Amino acid sequence: MLFDEDDINFAVLSSDRFEELCFDLLLRYGFQNLVWRRGGSDSGRDIEGSLTTNNSLIGDVSEK
């Protein structure tokens, strides 16, 4: 299914729902080992995860 910018009304999207959307997108794009990190000066949450891709010269590469 294709989406465009009108499918999500960002003007009414809460910060928590935005972070959940980001988490779901990372899962959808193949990130693994996703972990929520809370705290920090902005009182927001960060998402940490890893993505493994294949590089034809050196093989699998895992990025965090």
C-alpha cells in the first residue's frame, strides 16, 4: 500500500504517537533489536536498533 503526506495528520499527532510511528517504521524496514531509551534533556525517547546489510566487497555489515 502506498501512502502520501495526507494520510497522517501530523498537526494532531501526539509526541508519543509519533515515536510509536517511528518505531513501527524501523520494524517495517528491517531493523532488529529495537530498544526504547527514555530520558535526556528533551524528555523524549530514543530508539536504538541494528540493521544488517550485505556489502558485495566485504560481506554482511551490521550498523547500530
